[in-house]
Amino acid sequence: MAKETGNGTRGVALLIGALDALVSAVAILAILVAGSSLSWWLDAGATTDWFSAFRNAIDIWFALHGVAINFAASTFAGLEIPAFAIAVLPLGAALLIFALGWRSGKRLFGSLELWPAWIGSALAYGGVSALLLSLSATKELSPDPIAAYFVPVIVFTGGVVCGSLFGALPHTAVKLNLAAERIAGREFVEGIGEKVNWVVRSVASPALRAGTAFVFVLQLISAVVFAVLLGYNWLNVIQLYEQLQGGILGGFSATLMQLAFLPNFTYYVSSWLVGPGFAIGTGSSVSPLGTALGPLPTVPVFGAIPAGDFTVGMVVLVVPLLVALGVTVAVKKYAAEARHNFATPLASAIAMGLSIGFVAALEMTILALLTHAAIGPGRMQNIGADPLWIFVWVFLEVGVIAFLASFYAAKPNAASPIPEHLKR
């Protein structure tokens, strides 16, 4: 008999996790199959094999989770096309799937043990992935056989784990008994702060707050700039829609797919604002200092790409500097420990400036890695921002401004006695 937990057995918790994962995976697939079937009926006139439309829906299901789709070498219009892969993580779709997992994890607040639900979720979602892989793979087109087993599970079950450990508990008059995993996770996070060096501990809170706020605010500004660019270049966008020749349904489908990549596009704009910009194909460059593009794929949103010139570039580069200044000043109330532990304004400014710059640069670099894409053969295997240059530019821009602003935000209020940990 299974061991009893607070609200049931481990077996019940496992089944609950598995059922939530199964419903989520099948619901996403059902929406895609419905759309693909509608396109098969309206565009193809239901004259081709429906199972091909079903396989297309499966391939899109994998692609939405970030699984690479491999294309075999082929011949098109007399041209030899080498084998290539479409490898891109649509952050909008991935965040939605992660949020479904988070929501599932939050519902486990009444369980005294979380790991059975985690295992059930992973097994169910992995089982769906394995089944779909067997149905979709062909000689011409197939999801990556290794990533197909693990990446969808990581995206969804990662949300389940995070939601069950860190999700907000419901408001209730009855005191809830927290799961052992939730308590251990909280103790682990709190224990990290006690073990790190006093310098890191002094600047960790303001640096994480300011660095993360820089990235978040920059993305908000980038979203606004992106909307303005779309409006200003709407004729180019419309022309690319017309080149698709997909009709109303095709245009609607293209719009939905671009919405799945909306956070990716927003990040590309932020890399443009920071300075290094991004590439749409090997050898191309889109930056505020200039734009050099080769042949572009027929993606309507690419019609909003600005030309870029030196004068505009100098104005644009002021944006991240102002954001860095604002977020550093805003964390003054969280820098009390830094003001107390550092003996001089110079020492506290150096520590704060370097730490805020490092956090912001690291987070922007992680986003650069997540949004890097390959969408076609040859030069189209390189889409996105260069992670190394992103790190260098953001660290220099944010670090310098945060250093200067820290003379205000982290300046010691008065000469403090030597801390006890320095006397030993």
C-alpha cells in the first residue's frame, strides 16, 4: 500500500501530476491539429492526405517547445538544398507552456510531498512526446530525436516544479502544512546568503534588483519601440504579407506564429538599443550605427527593421544609460548593508557598479542564447544577437553608469566603525 501523505497517497499525487500534464499536452496539440485541419480543408480543398496536416501540427507542437526540426537534403526548382535544421525557441509559446506547468504546480499546495507529482508530470509529458515523435518522423522531416524526449518535459515540468516550490499559497484561515520539498527549497535559498562572502552578501540584493530591473525595463521600452517601428514601416510589413500569398487563413496563421515569437523580437530590439544589434543571416548586421542586410526570408515582421545611421545611433544609445541610472538610484533603500560594510564611497560605488553591471550583462547574455535561432539553410543558420558582444556592451554601459550613480545610492551615511567580521 502506498505511504499516506497529507491529502492522499503518493500514488494519487503521481496521478494528479500525470493527468495535468496529459491534459495540457493534448490541449495544445488539439488546437494545432484543429488549425492545421482547417488549413488542409480550405487551402488544399481536402484533396491531399489529412495525415500530412496532422504531422505538420505535431512538428509545430515540438517547435513551440524549442525542439529543432531537421530537414533532409533536397532539390527545389532545380537547386540543391543541403540538410539543415530549424532551431529556435519561441519565448512567447515557451512561457505560456511554462505558465501552464506553474499553474499545475501551484495546485499541489496541499500535498506533503511534491516529488510524486513531479515524476508523474515528467512521465506523462515525456510519454506524449515519445508518441508524437513516432508519428511525425519521416525521412524528409523530423524533430530532433534526442531533444524531442527531453526539451518538452523540461519546459512544462520545469514550470510544475517551480510553481510547487515558489508559487504563492492561497489565502486561507487554516494553517497549511508545507511540503518537505518547499521547506527545503526555502532553507536552501536562505542558506546561500549565509555562506557567501560578506562582499557578495552586501551587494547581492541591490545588484539583483537593479540588474534584473534594467533588463525588465529595457524590454518594456523595446516593446514600445517595436510597436512604433511596426507602425512606421507598416507598408513594408503589408508587402511581405502579400508575398506570402496565404490568403486570410494563411495571414492569420502567420500572425499567430509571429506572436509566439514576440518576446524574441522584443529582445532583438533591446540588443539594437544597447548597441551591438543582431543579425538576420551570417554576414548581416542590424544596429543603431548602421544596417547591412542580405536576402531576407518572407517574415512580415522583418519589414519593420530600421535602416539605422550614425546620428540615430548616438540618440538610441542614451536609452540604456538612462535606464541604468534610474534602476541604480531606485535601489538605494536596499543598499543599507553595502553602505554599512564599505568604509568609503569609492569602495561601495565600485562594488555596486560592478555587481549591477555583471547581473544585467549576464541576464541579457542568457536571453541572447535563448533567442539565437536557425531558420533555414546556409546563412540563415545565424539569427540573433552575439552573446559575447551583448555581455561586453551591457557590462560597460550599465557598470559605468551604476558606478557613478552608486556614489548617491550606496554612499555611506557617516564614518562607520570597523565591522566585526573585519576585525577578526
